[in-house]
Amino acid sequence: MSRKDKFLKEFWQFWRSVSVGLVATAVDACVLLGGLRVLGFNPYVAKALALGCGLCAQFLGNRIFAFRATEGSIKRQLRWFVLIEVIAFVGAVLIFRGLLGWFTTLTQEGRFPAALLLHGKPDLIANFGAGFVVYFLFSYPLWKIVFRVEDGNVSQPRAEQHGG
């Protein structure tokens, strides 16, 4: 495969994964709002249900659409995906906490332009920032390994390729 072809393959794979993430976010938001406003669930129950539905959309969308990895072992992919997402969740919470504290301080101190940008919504911006960092620096690079398919065969870690 030429360098250009490889670049284009990676480029479109990345944007397919981003679009899957947008759909998974929409699923999460719709289930959350439906659970809260239509079904009257406790907010924590609604969020847990929304998170589960969003993760299902994320996994299936990445497996089928973004990475086109349906030839691979779904058990192996799911096992690694769940592990990555548990770690990503903890990382996102920690990054969110740090960003929220920093943004809140900037807002309270009235630092311009941060105060103008953040006024009344540091939690939303911290949430977006945490998700951005975790996706680009952690989840997507690892998903590329989990869902990797080469020449029609799912790549296995080296130890598995050589039987050990």
C-alpha cells in the first residue's frame, strides 16, 4: 500500500470513529434525557443506563463502521474495549476534576478572556476538554490496536502470533 493510500485509509478511519463518537454521545444524551424526563428515573440510574447504551453504540459503531473489524473475535475486542473504557472513564473524571477546578478559579478571578469564555459554563467546557484529551491521546490510539485487521485477518499480539 502506498504512503498516500495508507494516509487516506487512516484519515477516513479516524473520521469514521469521530462520527461514531458523535452518534454514541447522542445516544447517551437521548437515553439520559428520556430516563430523567420521560421515565422519571433517578439521575444516577438514568446516567448509568445512558452510559451503557452509549458504550454499546461506541463499540458496535467502531467495530462495524469505523474500523471494519467484524472478522475479529468479538469476545477479544469487547474484553479489550471494556478495559480501555474503564481506564478512560477514570482518566476523564480526573481530567474533568482538574480542568473544572482550574476553569472555576479563572472565572472567579475574572481573568480575561477566560472569564468571558467560561462564565456560567466551566463544567461544560471541562467536560468537553476531558473527553477530547481522553479520546485523542488514549482511546482512539488503543482502539486502533483492538480493532486492527490486516489482509483480512485480525492482528494478534506477537506472543499469540508465535503460539506463546
